[in-house]
Amino acid sequence: MTGWLIDINPRECPPDVMDTPEPYRAAWERHVGEAVPGDGDPEDWREQAARLEAAVRVLPDPHVRVAGRSYGGPDPMTLAHYGAVMLRPYMDQLSLPPSNADRYDLMPSLRPFLGRDVRSAPCDGDAIDAAVRGMLDRHPGAGVVVKFMLRSKRLPLAFIDPDGTFMQTDEYGGKPERVPFAACRWAGYGLALFEGEPDAALVQRRARMRYEYRVQVIGGEPVCGAGCIERFTPADNTGERYDPRMEETRNDGRIESHPDIARLYEAFAHEVAHALRDEATGPYVIDLYLDDDGQPHVIELNPQSNSGLYALDMDALLTAIRDNPEQFMPDPSRGGMPGCLGVREETCI
């Protein structure tokens, strides 16, 4: 039986820690330290506590490693891994099977599931500008979104209105202003390091995305999901593998229950995962939305490790992880490099 190493980032407890589920507090106190009220972010802490509590309960032979503290357990190279991956990963984390989910733009099989016109552009300002103009011409009145694909969150998304303008932010703290889009205004010198790299930016027709939802895919199979409600954590799960609660417009605060949409997303996620079986590697998440006609589409894929959990059924997730240890087992022959996992210290929300 495979033993497991559980990596935990020791977040400060939130002010309302005593109102959280008792099993979360008990697991935290046993493996991390006293759960005393503090100034920590409630959702962030509850997600870490949910990962810890479910992992030590479901995974066989668990060994907890708390970031920044000494670890005296078995050799990490002999254990399957679950938990947060830091910006500067442990060497054993660098040899985990990499996920390519953050480069979903390079997966031809995914394109039919996106539900919107998308084009890739190289890391060249003129090429990105031309791709944006072409998208605006093909879809009058729709607008454009540009995403930098080579490094997650290195550049903000550019939301371009149908008239070709976007809100330019000032990195020095000045007031944002609406100006005509140009890659140099959006990225500044951020493109210089990657100049000439192909498929650097994804230029997309802007679409209204309703009822955003996240599905976890382990071993190539969807296993559970929840609506992208940022104030929800696994402590809010009601025991359903595909939680039916969603917001029609993300962060609008109007939470609705839609079991029919949850079932639609479950079936659609199986269709997507099957189509990607020869292209997507490692555990990953699928973010979904409904268009105005009620049809499901994919927003994006992300590696699973640090992705936000929302009101997820942790038992369903950890059971699937337990049953697919090969996706979480380090391999010294890989000799990974920083960033190879496609994840960052901060949770993907």
C-alpha cells in the first residue's frame, strides 16, 4: 500500500476559527499547532484545514509535512504527494508528474468545447495587436479578452471593449484610464523576456459566462465539482459530489441552487475529459460556464494541486486521489525544474 506525504502551508487562523467544523480544528491542532483566533483569511485557512482533515482521514499511511518546519518522516521520494505546492517547491515536488493543463490552448481537442472564437498569437506586440483587431472585426459588438499563456498570472487579463479600448492600470499606483488597446500598453516590458515565443497569448471573443463551475479530474475521470462561489469552502458542502449551488454572475452574491445545471456539467465534464484523454496529463480541474442559450462550455483548465476547492465534496476528491497514487508519485528520473508543475504558491481562485 502506498504511503502519502501531505504538504500543508501553515496559514494563520481566522478570527472565527472556533465557528469552523470541529474536525478541521482537531486536525490542525494535531498536525500544525493550536487553532487560536487570529487575523488569517477565513476561506484560505478553511481550505488548508479541509485538505489536511480529509487527507489524514482518507489517505493510507499519511505523513504531514508543514512548510517551514523540520520533517522527520519517511523519505519523501518513497511517498505519493498531496497538498499545496509552494512557489519554491521541495525537490521531491519538482519530480512529481507534471500537469500540462495550464497550456490548454495547445490542446486541439479542447477547442470545440470552448464555445467562443479563440486564436493564439506569438510573443510579439504587433502580432497580438493584429490578432485583437481581427477578433474585433469578426465579432462586432462582442469585445475581446487577451490572456498571457506562458506564465500564469504574470500579466493581468486584458478586457477589451468592442470599440477597441481597455482599462490600463498604472503599476506605479496612478489612476487607471481607458485607452485604445495595444500590447505595449497592456504588457509594458513584460513581453521582452519571451520575445519570439510562439503561442504566447490567447486572444478570445468575449463571452458572457454564467453559472461558473469547477470540476476536479483525477485519473482522467471527473470525480466531483462545485460552483465558483468564493466565500464557500468544503465546510459548506452538503454531501453532494456535484454541489448544485452557483451564482449566475460570479461574485454577485445571489446564490441559487440548480441541480439540473450540476447534472449537465457532470455529463459535459465526462465528455471533455474523454476528448482530452490523449492530450491532458496529470490531475487537473475544468472550469465551466453556460452561455446565454444554456449550453455548457469550458472557460479554462488548471493543474489540480493548488486550485481553489469551493464547496467541494472532499471525501469524493480524496477517495479518487487515493485510488490513483501513480499521478502523485515522485520520480527521480524526471529531475524537475521550478514551475514545471504549472502551479503557484497562491491558490487559483
